[in-house]
Amino acid sequence: MPDITESHSSSSLSIVDQDESVKKILQRQLNGLPTGSTKDSTVLAYAQPLDVALIALSTLSAFIAGALNPLLTVIYGLLVGSFKRHAYDMEDSSRLSSSVSKFTLYYVYLGIAEFILIYVATVGFYYSGERITRNLRQAYLKAIIRQNIGFFDTLGPGEVTTRISGDMNVVQEGISSKISIFLTAIATFLSAIIISFLKNWKLALILLSTSILLGGAEFVGAAFALNYSRENSASLAKGASAAEETFSSIQHVSAFGIQAAMAKRYQIHLNTAEKWGVKMRLSVSIMIGAVNALPYLTYALAFWQGSRYIVSGESTASAVVTIVLATIIGAFAVGRVAPSGEAFISSISHAGTILKAISRKSPLDPFSTEGRQLPKVQGNIELHNINLTYPSRQHVQVLNTVSMKFPANKTTALVGASGCGKSSIIGLIERFYEPTGGYITLDGHEISDLNLNWLRQQISYVVQEPVLFNWSIFENILLGFPDPGWSRPEHEMQELVYSAAKIANAHDFIMALPHGYQTEVGTKGLQLSGGQRQRICIARAIITNPKILLLDEATSALDVKSERAVQQALEAAAQNRTTIVVVHRLSTIRNADNIIVMSNGSVVEQGRHDELMRRGGMYSTLVEAQQMDIPPQHPVEEAEEKHVLEKERTREIVTKASIEVNPCPDGSLHDRHQHNTQEEQRPTFKTYFQIVVQLNREEAPVIFTGVFLCFIAGCVIPVQSVFFAESINVVSLPPSQYTQLRNEINFWCLMFLMIAIVNCIAWVGQGTCFSYSTERLSHKGRYQMFRSILRQDQAFFDQKEHSPGGLSSFLSTAPTELAGLSGAVIGACLTFIATIAGGFILSLAVGWKLALVCAATIPIMTGSGYIRLRVLSLFDGQMRATHQEGAIYASEVITVIRSVASLTLESHVLDEYSRILAQRAAKNMRFILITSTLYAASQSFTFFCMALAFWYGGTLLADSKYSMLQFFICFVSLISGAQIAGAIFNFAPDMSKALHAGQRVKELFELKPRIDTWDNSGQRINGSTGQIDIVDVSFRYPNRPERLVLDRLNLSIGRGQYVALVGSSGSGKSTVIRLLERFFEPTEGKILVDGKDISQLNINDYRSLMSLVSQEPTLYEGSIRDNILLGTERELGEDELVQVCKKANIYEFISSLPDGFATLVGTGGTMLSGGQRQRLSIARALLRNTQILLLDEATSALDSESEKVVQDALDNATKERTTIAIAHRLSTIQNADFICVLDHGRVVEKGTYAQLLAKRGLFHNLVHMQSLGAVGSVELDNGK
């Protein structure tokens, strides 16, 4: 973990001139190595041979299917010729009937061919699209986890979740359903052009100009939209990082009541995303407006110029109609795909972002096969004149010409002030970073010449903050193996795991759990206490018997009893291996072979413990600061202590209630889940529109304007059907009436020009309205969802599916899917509905018989589309579950990337991720086949509908019951409506996703927690004395009712008293804090503050009475000032801020930084050391100036020097303030008014520090185990 070197003068942090070699080292860690190959620069590079074959077959099928559409115009033109001959040349009715029957069969044959081809294309693209994006997801995750750690210092935690869920979904949609539509449209366009040139190349060439204009409009619009889409995606990714950062620290957010502040931070990113999103959608709207206007200009030009060729004898009415219709079909094919342009453009944009990340070449690649592998490792490590500057903080030099040796089979300890560079040395040995000067050797070989993966396999690393994965305990321990051991026989794996757990003092508590080693540890292991998590991590580290062992505060999270046992186990494990220990708690390194004391990135002294104590230097000062005032312990007492410990360990094994677990879902959520299981709520349009109305209420005038313009645009096609029928009727006039032909055609061409202008205005207008309303919907949806999630109580966040990664994925995808039925899509759908309605009304007025026959085809089209929508809804639900699980897993991996790297788990991570993606792939095939059948049917029905219309219309013409004008008005208006009815369901995937998203968002909005921060009821609090009474409190976590965590606990804390809670891990200490913070309600009993039941108090007022400083400090991306002031509503002067920082012993460090309070801390505060982060957290807590102060191991991350100063500050802060401190480090609670020793959820001892020592009970034993002298005596007795 990066350290910023802490100093007492600015000189140690001075900016040094960097030569070119240093700059190159830093830049390659930030930007990666130059990429020489571009073979993986496209999505198709991730297609396997089967995918390529399917894509080729699907492309061919899509092209042929598209090419068949313009053939309709040839038949259409031939029928026009037959109708003309019958109307004006007095052709026999029987010949007309014969021609109509023949051409009708052609339509049927084309329909059958269209069905087969569309089916093949759809199945192929869906199946190959799913496989390709699965490969792309795997490639992206592999590319991310192979990056150097410096890359992750600037990567937001939510960015990977956004890319791997939301962005990948967009890409998959683009290369499956959207590409099929796109290719079909292109083929239709090309086929139409070819047919037009074959009929009359002069007229076709003239009309081609309008197609070029249409293509140009689409190209320009797409270029703008693509650029804006990238900016929008980048802003949303930053927002996702901020959201996941918030969800990862939800207890801190709740305790400090900063939900509103975090929502405001999140909204900043949403505002930026909305700005770019509106611009993107506006670009598409203008493009669609142009695309929909150009066909009518084409009509005008075609009939005007075509009439001249007819008069001159260069063409016929049949050829002109064929060319006009072919050109229009080609133009409409491109125009019809325009509403899907947003998704297609977005898929290109998102794919580009993903491919760019994949192409980054890591300078420290764990998958690289380059580098040597030594045949035998001795374990001699040496640092030679090491300089270190972190790539993300290039103005701070962390290590300054450091040289040191770590001899083989010896234990070396690194000590010093927080931020002095200890952890940085560990990071360099693990090759998390590259030194900017000097080199490191292993057995005389530079580690930069060794294979990176092999090197890390020789090292086991236990970090200060324990990291577990959301699997079973057994699997977590087994991860210590590089392979990671799954190929071994089961009994051998079990033996190794059990043995490692016993050495780490973990076996007993694991066996006490209901499911033993198969117990799921939860997200980040939060189903276990901190000490339990750490012991599992230690077991994982020693299972492989590593040659090199790195311990970075490995016992910091353990209680006194566990620390002693684990420390003895670690010292035994350290035999015959190189061990490097980073410590603040000096009692753990008394017998180290060498102790290196560091300050300001340099070595100031080193030697054995006794030698350094005699020198009286910095080490001696640090040791003295940790000494506790205790009476001497005699050997007899020590023997008694061992006996007591054995009894306690036995009791821990048999008493299952002693295991403390973190909270889990409460009854309300469980009941809700049961209800949803029994009575499944299906996504409906009603639910969707309820959510839209709720979120878009303020945009109602804009939306209604858009709806009005949609109906204007929708009425254009029925109106143009009259113009088109009149034009066909005019150009069909005989030569004797050519003068009339020229005069009348000019009028209708002018009408086409007018309707083009109206249509353009209507489409651009409604697009603009829906662009704004859709982005507002997306913005408000994300914001309200974020607030609703933060509203939930702790039980909600302890569910597996509500992990930070899962929630971030939900927040990224649901609003995008919710907006899928808005904007261009909703505009197109409303326009199409208006077209169908207008066409039907017009047809009834002109010719009701043919109108009814043609209208009968519309329900068939819409019915097949609706069934397809329902199937897609189920399909999308299944796919979403698969991708959600994968996104949660990927997010969890990236959050703990240092542990993944040190354990060399990269290959295992990819295998597990591949398993998650593949487990449901086979089931998806059935849905693909069904939905493809229905979609192909809806597309081929157009041909059958036209066949029916021409057959019946031709019969009416042959019987002289209808005129040509009547026939073409009815035919054009209704068949266009039928085609559009099918086109509506091109958006079926968007509709399905939107309906699902609407249902899920509705459920979230309606989810009311038991402890509700939105609830303003409850008794208001006007000041408090800080008196706390815990009365007969028993507590069981909701999902483990069989475990009694607190057993009728009674505790009274007076105003201004400083009370300490001590005891073993799982004794109930942290549960007391959680109940005081009202994360949960007691199962029995009650908690009183100032004599008032806290369950009756206003939750926000109540939490404002207290400040919490937890064991694991929580910072957020931003500056130091932002983090200290987070949630502070009152105006704060600079002097007050400085004074608070001085009290927390952090001001000197801040003032030494070049940017001072404006210094950025990085995501999660990763640019600061653990001690620095903790002191900033303390400063933030002190700034609240609350009546009650809760300290959960508040000084555990501090070095001895800082701990003493901060402890003094905390002692001063506790005056006239009620303080409850949880402590494992007993030196920090000597000044407590009284100490409560908890065991199995009860207070077993109570008194002052001196009183409890005098009792010589459990507390007395704990103190002796932790004291430096006691540890030493035990070690001597063990022959050390």
C-alpha cells in the first residue's frame, strides 16, 4: 500500500529533478508499455472459428434477406403495368386476374425465403454475439488483472463494474440484434440501387444523389454522437466509482449521516454525464430528422424527372414506379435503422473504450513467461540504493537511497513512524512497483530479471487489513496454493487446510461454526470478525510453506489471546525461511534477528532488540511508549495463566454462541423475498410508466410536446399515401394526356416537398424533446436509486446480491435500460402507432373492403412481435442474472487486487469468472431459437400481407369495383402500417430490458427499511448529557437466529465517562457499537440515552450525537480537506480545521505536502499510509464535536510515536464526553474510567485498569500476554 513519506520538515518531500530514465519508469507504470500489435483492436478479434463461421453465414443470410426486399418493387412495378393496361388499354379482366395470381405467388415464395434467411441470421448473430462478448469479458478482466498496481492507483473501483456489465451489454446488443438490422438494411439499399440502375440508369443516377445525402447525414450525425457518447460513458464510469466507494463503506456513511453528502458527490458526475448525453441524443435526433425527410424529397425528384422520361419515351410508368419504390425502400431501410443508431453508436463507443483497456501492455505482467526461474531459492534479499517515487504522486520521494539486507532463514523487522516507507519496501519486493533508482536482488539475482509470477509464488504475504473472497473458508485457505490446489486429492487438500488453520489458531472457531470449513464468509469476509478473518489469511499464507514470508501488521486485528497464540505460530513458521515483518506493535518482534528502524524514507538504525535498547535511540523511545505499568508476574502465576487459557480455549470450542458474525438481512427483506418468490411480479408496461411518470413528472410539458410531434410525424405516411397514389395515377395516364400528366405531377411533387419539411421538423422536434426527457430520466433514476440504496439499513447490504459491486452494477445498468424505451425508441414507437391508426382511418374512408382485409394482417404482425417481446423478457432476465453475478465477482477481485497479485491468483480468477459466464450459456440457446423464430415470422409476414392485399385488390380492380387510385391509397397506407407494426418490435430487446429495469427500480423505491433515515418521526433531541444504559440486551443477527451474540448484557455509562470494552474476537464488542449506532435493533432489552429508549428517537438526530472511529479507516476520492469536512454542514474557519488536525497529530504531515489540504488522497485513500488515513478519520470525528465518541480500535494502525500523541489527543477529547472504546491493544485504555471484559456476550469483569490487574483474573492474563516482558519470558521458556 502506498506511503507518503511523513516528515517534520518539507525537505524530505522536496521535488527533485527527475532525469529521463526516472520519467520513463514512472510513465510506463502509468501508461503501460508501447503496444506493437493491433491484432486485438477489434471486437471480431475475440471470435473463435465457430463464431467466424456463424458470422459469415449470418452475414450472408442477412444480406440475401435484405436484398430480397427490393424485389418486391419489381413485382410491384409489373402489377402497376397490369393495372394500367386494364384501366387505360382495356385489357381483359381474366388476363389481369391471371397476372395478379402469378405475382401473388412470387410474394409468397419471397416470404418463405425471407423467413428462413432472417431466422438463420438472427440465430447466428445472437449466438455468436453472446460467445464473442463472453470472450471479450474474459479478455477485459484478464487485461485488467495483469496490470501493474500503479495502474489501479488511478482506477476507480466502479469503473470495472461499469465496463464489464453496462458497457459489455451495450456491445453485445450491438453485435447481435443491431448488426443484423444494420446488415439487412445495407443489403436492401444496395439491391435497390442495382434494380434502379437496371430499370433506368439515368433516373437511378439522379436519385442516387439523395441516397448520398442520406448517407452523409447519417455519417456526420454518427460522428458527433460517437464523440459525445464517449464523454458520457467516461462520466458515468467516474460516477460508478464514487458509488461503489460509498457502498463499500456503508457503515461509516450511516454512522456519520453523510448520505446526502455522498449523493451530492455522485450527482456531480451525473450532471456531467447528462450534459454529454443530451448532446449525443440531439445529434441522433437531427440525423433521424434528415433521414426521414429525404425519402419524400426523393419522391418529388423521382416523379418530376420520371415524368419527363415517360413523356420523352425513355421510360415507362412501370419502370418509374419500380425505381421510385426501390430507391425509397433503400432509403427507408437506412432510415428505419436510425432509431437503433443510438445503441449501435454506443456499442462502437463502448467497445473502443474496452479494447483500449485490453490493449494496454503492463510493465509488470504476471502472465508473462519472460524472466528466469531459479532452480533453488535460498531467500537472501538485498536492496541496493533504492529510490522510490509513486507514479501517481510524482512529486513525493518515498524512499531515498535505501540499502538493506534480509538474510536467508532470518527474521527482519521494519519499524518506524507511519508513512516512513516500511510498506513500500514490501511492495517493491512483491514487485507491485518499480524502483526509480537502485535494484533488488534475490540470492544475487536482480528480481527484475526473474519471472514475475514465479517470484510471487516464492513469497507469502499477510497484509494489515485481512482480505477474503466471497467463498467458503476452506476455499479461501486453499487459495494459498499457486495452482490453487484443486487438482490434489480431496483428503490431501483437507489435511493441508486443517493443518494450516490449526497453526494459525483458526481451526477451533471454524469447527464451531454450523457449516465448519464450508461456511461462506460473505463479501470481503464480513460474516466473520476482524480477528477471525486475519487468522484465515495467516492460514492461507503458511499453507504452502513459503521460503519468504512478508508480514505487514499480521496480528494487528487480533485480540490479545489470539495474538499470543498466532505470534508463537508465526515465529515457529519463520524458522528456516526469510521473514520480513512490518510492525507498530513492538511486542511481536523482540526476538527478531535484525530490527531496521526507518524515518522519512531512510534507515536510521538497525540491530537486535537488546542492542537497540542499549543505544537509547529512536527504537528505545518507541518501545518505552508502548510499555504498560503492570506488576511482575511469577512463574507460578504464569502456569496458572496457561491453565486458564486452556480452559478458555476449550470453552470457545464448545460454545458456538461465542462466534460473532456481522449482520445479515433482516426479517422485512426476508419476508419480501419470500413474497416475491411465491407471487412473482412480472414486468409490465404499467409498472414501467409508473416509474417514468414518477421520475419525469417535471418534464411533462416537454414530453407532451414530443408526443404531439410524434403524432404529426405519424400522420405523414397516410398523407403521403394519397400523394403517392395520385402520382402513380398521373404517371399512368396515356400519351394523349401527357400535357395533363406534366401539369399535375408538378403539383404533387410540390406536395412531397412540403411534407418533407413538415416531417423533418416533427422528427427533430420530438427527438429534441425526448432527448432531454430521457437524459433527465436517466439522471433522476440513478440519483434516486442511489439515495434509495443509501436509505436501506445494514441488513440490506449484508445480502450477497447486495455487495458493493452488485449494487454498482445495478446502478449502472438499470437506468440505462430504463431509458431504452425512451428517446428515439419511444418517439419511433409513438410515431408508428400514429401511422397505423391514421392509415387505417384513411383506408376505411377510401375503400372499406380492401381496408378491412389489409387491416386484418396488422394483428398478426403485432401478435408475433408481442410474443417475441415476452420471450425476450425471460431471456434478458436470465442473461442479466448471469452478467450480474460476473460483475459482482469481477468487482470484488479488483477491490483486492493486491491480494490477487501476491497470491498469484490471476489464472484462478479467470477460470472462476469463465465458469460463472458459461454456467448458463447452454440454457440461453433455447431462448435464442424461440425469439429468432418469432422475429423471422414477423419480418416475413410483410410479404404474405402484400400478397393478400395485391390478390384481393387485383380482384376488386378486375371486377371494376375499385379504381387504381382507391387501391393504391389503401394499399400504401395500410401495408406501410403493417410493415411498421413489425418494425416496432425491432425494439423488443429495448422494451424487454426497460420493463425489467422498471420492475426492479420500482421494488427498490418501495423497499422501506426497519431503521429508516428518511423517517422524520421519532422524538427530537435537544442536547444530550451522554448518559448511556444498556438494559438486559440480547441480540441475534437476523439470518443466524441460533447464535446468541449478546446474552442479557447490562451496562451503565455515566455522563463524560471513558469506558473500554475488551475481550476475545467474537465476544460481542463490535456488536455493542453496532447496536449503539442503531445499525440493528436489539432482539431483547433496550438501550437508553439520557433515559430515553433510542428506538423511539429520531434516527438522524440520534446519530448526530456520536462519532465513530473504526478499525479500518475510511477515506474517499478527493482532497484531504474534502475528506475531513465531509458531512459538515456548518461554516468552518481555517483555524478550527488546523486545530482539529493538530489534535489528531496529522497537521504537520499535511503542511509538509506540496499541496497541503488540497492533496488528493486517491480512491479509498490509497495514496496515504494506514496510519495517515486513520489520523484523518480521527480528525473528521473530532470535528463533529459530538457528545458520544465510539472508538473501535482507533489507534490500531498507528506507530508507537504517533499512537502516544494521538492517544493523548483522544484522552483530551474524551473529557466531558462519553467515550466507548474497543481495544485489543490494552496500553491505549489505561486511563479509562472503567473497563468491561466481555466473554460470550456478557460482562465477566468490570473495574479500573488497576482494579482489574489486582483481581488477577482474565484481564490480568490478557495484559501479561501483551506486555513486552511477558512475551519475552514465554519465548525464553520455549527455548528461544
